Amino acid sequence: MSRSPVIVPTGTANTASVNAAFRRLGAEPKPAEGPCEIRDADFLVLPGVGAFGAAIDHIDRRGLREALVDRVEEGRPTLAICLGMQLLAERSDESPAATGLGVVSERATRFPQDLTVPQLGWNRVVPDPRSRFLEPGWAYFANSYKLASIPDGWVGATTDYGGDFVSSIERGDVLACQFHPELSGPWGADLLDRWINGEGGRS
């Protein structure tokens, strides 16, 4: 099996840091040109920064929605990063008219008005003991929106920013991170390595 991930173009992601992180692990990422690459990829990465509506519109205009939904529902190796994690939800308060991929029955909501947004910088990730990939540690965040609860059927991790929010969810070989593992130093590199090598971080 190839260890080179395919990167989904969302039109809202700076993929340079994601590509660099995987190259440091000896992998050679490549972009997905269409749904066939998404379906055929051994490993797929759905990154994203910026607006929910713009990203999901880009996915739909390129005809990628069905392939992405099928892949996540089948539990095939998929990594969603930052906005990519929110795109798995049904909707986001950031773009109320946009329909997300809907593979998790959640809505992305904004942090309370009394908090500085975006949350920008390092914060601690506390995984469920059943987590396969996540270890406790510090990760780099850049987000104004978040999932408030862990979806049914998923194992998650939480982070405290004015109260607990969901910083990661996983099911099978699907891992979604609200933080940026590619910017999270050795801890993030170890997480990417465990994911792409199919190795759980816990027994």
C-alpha cells in the first residue's frame, strides 16, 4: 500500500505546510484532481482554513461530495484538518445556507462572544482513553468555530477554551482534528505518523 496521501483541494487551504509535514515523514503527497482520486486513494487528507461556505461550494463545484461522503462512511483512511473537520458536519453557523457533508450529525458553532476569536495558538488536547490515534498533548489551533459535542459512534478528544469543545473525533481509520497537526511540532508529527502507518497510539 502506498504511504503517499492524496490532498483534497478545498480552495481555502494552504497545503504547503501539510505537504511539508508528510514529506518529513517520507511520504510524497499529491493533489486530488477529481472524485476518482478520492475514491482510489489509500490515504486522503481534507484540509481547510477560512470560510465553511466557500470550501463546501468548491467541493460541490468539482463534484467531490459523493466520493468524500462514501469514503468517510466506509471508514477508509481519511484525515480532516481544521475547517476540514467542520465540513464533515451538517451545517455551520458561519455559513447558515451551506450544507456540509453531513457524515456527522452536528453543527459547527461559534465560540462565545466573550472569547477572543479566532482561538490562535497552543492548547491542550485531552483524548478519550479509547482513542486509537490521539495521545494527550499540546496542539496548535486557529479556529473561531467548533463542534460542541462528540457525535454518536465516534471517539473524541476535548480542549478547554471558555469551556470544553471537541478538538478531535475518530472512527475506524477516519481521524478529524480541529487543530493543525502539521503545525504542532513533534507531537503533531507523531500523530501524522501513527495515522499514515495505521498504528494506534494506545493499546
